Amino acid sequence: MRTSATGPRNRRSPGFSLVELMVVLVIMGLVGTAVLMTAPAPEARLSAQAERLAVHLARAREEAIMRNQPVALRVDAAGYGFSVGRSGQWTALAQPPFDQRRFEGDVHAVFEPDESFARFEFDATGDTDGGGVTLAALDASWRVALDPEGRLSVQPARR
């Protein structure tokens, strides 16, 4: 019987071959690239939340007209909520789509130094005094503005 100092020839050494490791690295690279390509950019998330706030402002105006009662939307640094005026008292609306909303991620509202919130109020005819609020995240910001005629604009804020 012949024996070899290195052992039998048909026995593989434990571990992975270089080709197997390269295939795994290529697959991991492709999966990582796919994840990065599908994740929305921070600027896109911020603009989407600004658009969502504008849609809710338009909906609050419509609700004031349909209810024939004043409706307000109050924006603070963390989110916004709706309320309806009845007999001089403001009552929070809690049912969808008027439940309290929180800004997602690191998005927050920015106000003038002497203010801590913004309030948009619509009377029973949908009229308003207008106003605006700036949403910011990282180094980007978007302005949601409402003019007295009820027209909304959403655009990048000037620095």
C-alpha cells in the first residue's frame, strides 16, 4: 500500500475556494447596490412630506366648507393636527384623515425665533389669512405656503 506525506489525493481541504468567495462578494455587491438604489434620498422624503402637508391643508379647507364650521390645522416642530370650531370652542379631530400626524425621520418644522408653531385657520366658507411653514431635514428645507385666496405652493426654501 502506498502512502503519501501529504495525505490521500481525493481529500479536499476544508474552507472555500477563491472562486466561491468571489461569487459571494459579487452577490453581496449586487444586493447592496439594489438596496441603495431603492432607498429614497433625504431630499425626496422631505419634499414628499411637504407635499403631504399641503394636501392636508387643502383637505382642511374642504372640510371647513363641507361642515360649514371653521377648521384649523396646527403645525408644531414634530407634526400637525386638526381641530374644528364649535360655539367658540376648538375640538381636536381624531378620526382619519384628520388624526394627529408626526413628521417622519429627521424632518421637523422650523419657525421664526419668537414662534413655536404655525396655525392655518379656515372659516366656514374656506377663507383664510394664509401663512406658511418650513420643513427641514439635514441641510435641505421646503416651504409650504398658503395665500389668502387658498392657493398652495410647495417649493424648496431659500437659504
